Amino acid sequence: MSREQFSAHHPFSRAQVEQTVAVVAHEAHAKRLLMKVTTAHRQYAIDRWVLNQLAFWLTVATLFLAEILRPSVARSVLYAWLLVCTVTWALRALLYYWIFRAPPAEVSRRLLLRSLPLIIMALSTSHWIWSVQLLVTPSFTPTVIVMYVGFVMLTITGIGNLLVTPLAAGAYVIGLWLGLSIRVVQVGLMPWSLVLAIDICVASILWLCVYMTVNHLQPHLDRSDQIDLLLAELKRSNAELASMKDDAAATLAKRSSFFAGASHDFKQRLHAMKLMLHACISDMRESDVSRWTLTRLSEEVRELESFIAHFLAFARIEALNEKADLQEVRLLDLFQQIDLRFEELASSRAVLLRFHSTRVRLRTDPRLLLQVIENLVSNALKFTHGGVLVAARRRMGGIAIEVWDQGPGIEVEQLTNIFEAFHQGIDAAARGERGVGLGLAVVRRFADRLGLTVSVSSWPGRGSVFRIQVPAPLVL
């Protein structure tokens, strides 16, 4: 089976981790008393094993030093005890290695592997009971004190193993203290009542301070494999989504480039048609019957050009999600461009188009803001009966760019819908006004992108005013 690591926390492959999760989900509770075999429990056991060995060798070294300073057994016996400590430690380390190298699912299926912790704890417990019998004598020596302190350390490190090998760890802790207590009473160092009181105090303190804290890890260890698998699946899905996003962006960029080129060519042809129609009309006499037809055709071309401009602007907003290019802009420069753009149209419709001079400077995207104001002016010219006024004034701490008209106004029930795409007022349709309802939709989308607010006030029969509210931070 592949040895490719599932993650930095798992030395096994993804397939092995998935197999472990499936096995653990259906195993009997009795097996978990011998050993819990998830990869998280395994990693926790490896970390605890290091602490166990430190506690073991620290206790052995301290006992050896205590016996050297104040011996209670012969020197030869002490060296024989040290040799037995080393041999039993090596044997237990070998058995630990046997468990840790096997995949978790294999440990779960093989009873021998799952029983090894119990064998290891039996060896360790037997070793310490024999050590107690050998080193605890009727004389109260420093060895007895060191033995108690060492057993506290061994118990602290052993309690943590209750989360992984409950039966073996429980037997180990009980065996340590039971063997020490019996030996102390046997040699007459302390009475049973005192030994029992010491054992109860030690057990209570260790239970409250160690086990209660360690036990909080149990739910996290039980669920860690499932969580890791879910996280791995989420990372894989995110990687796929990122790849799909990159592919979509590349495709969109290609289509946008093609679309931009095609639309540019289309606009050029429309402009050429307008020029040719204007040239034909100017060369014809007023009495020529074809003049009216060509004039109507010219108007249709102009409406088509307006529709294409609005449609392309709306499509670009919806599809490309382009960002605003913020620059310092003189509002008067935009007013002058719009004045030139609509001068001929206003004159042809006998509409007075006025712009109030202003010295306001804004931090915004001039291209988008120009499109917003142009659409509002175009809309006002279409409906007004008298004039159109474009001005800027202080309002709500910022600047309000206002476009006033003297048109028929907008009914109250239509005010909430006029900025929706493809919406046309009932009155406009009844008057035969041309359009597809994209101009104000573009205004709302561009304004949102620039961080501006668009609103409208209207008085039926007298006119309307559209306001672009520029917040104070964007006013220079």
C-alpha cells in the first residue's frame, strides 16, 4: 500500500486513514478498552510514550543515585537491578515499535497487536513491583521517598494513556500503587491507615489535576480522523474550484477581448451609417419626399447606437465585475464633455441644456461617472418638455450631482422599479418613447461600483430630479 503521507499529522496514506475511519465506526466497545486505533490516538500515544520514557529513566537514575549515596542493598544487586531495567525497557520499546509501525486498520483487525499494550504494561508493572520488593527495606531510606516521587511521575504520564489503552493504563497505575503500598506495610514502615490515606490523597489530586484535563481531549481524538478527511476533501474541492475559476477567468478574458473588438467594429459601422445618412440628408432638398424617410432612418440608427452602448455597458458590469480606477477628477471637465456630446441632440429637440459651473474635484473613476451622468442627461432629454439642468451642490456632507428635467414626472408606484434592468414606465410606453430600459440600470450598477448613491424625486406633471450623492471622503 502507498506510504505517501495523508498530511503532516498522519504518517499513513489517505486510503489507510479512510480505512481506519470505516473500521473504527463499526468495532465493538470491548476492543476499544484494549486500544483505540485511530491515527489521532496513535499520534497521541507516540507523544505520551516519549514522556513515559523520560519519567521512567528519571526515576531509575534517581533511585540508582539514592542507593549509591545510602545503600539498602548490595552493590552487585543494584547493578543487576539496573541491567534488568535496561533489558525490560528495550523489550517494551521493541513491542511499542511493533505497534506503531503497523497501519491502524491492521492493528484493529489483529487481536495480538491490539493486546500488546496490555503485555507492555504487564512487563512494566511487574518490573516496578519487583523493584519495590528489592529496594524498599524496613529502614526508612531516601530510596523510599524517591520511590514515592517517581511513582507520582510515572502515574502522571500513565494516566494520559487511559485515552488510548484504558485497560492497560488502568492496570498499570493500580499495580504500581498497590505493590508499593503492600510492601511498605509488610516491612513496617507505615501502618495500613496511613498508607491508604496517602494513596487516596495522591489518587484524588492526580485525578482532579491530570485526568480531568486530559479527558477533555477524548472527543477531539475520536473525531479527528473524520475532521481531517473532511478538511482534506474541502481542500481538494477548493483546489478544483480555484482551477475552475482560473479556467473561467481565462475563457472570460478571451471572450471579453473578442466581444470588445466586435463591439468596437460594430460601433464604427453604425457611426459610418450615421455620417452617410447625414450627408445624404444635407444634399437633399426640403421638398424631396425621400428626405423624411432618411430622417426617420437616421433616428433609428441613433436609437440603435444608444441601445448598443447601454447594452454593452450593462453586459460589462454583469459579466466582468470590473473594478473602479479611482483618480482625481474635475467635475466641470465631465460637464463640458457631456455638453459637447448632447449639444446637437438638445438643439434638434429644441431643449435648453444648461450646466452650472463648479469647482468641485472628486476622487472617482472618470469613465464610469461620465457614463452615469450621460445616461441621466440622455434620459432627461428624452422626456423633458422645456429644459434640462445639470448642477452640483453641497448636500449631506458631500456633493450631490443633480439632473433636473421638466418632463411629465414619474408616478409614485413606479419610483421603486425605474432602476431595474429592462424596466420601462407605463407612461413612456404610452407616449411611444423608444428604449429598452437599460440606461437607469447601468446608472445604478456603476454608481454602486463607485460607492455612490442614486435617488430620484418626481412631481407628476412638473418634472423630476435624479441625484448622485457623492460621500464626503470622495470629495477633494
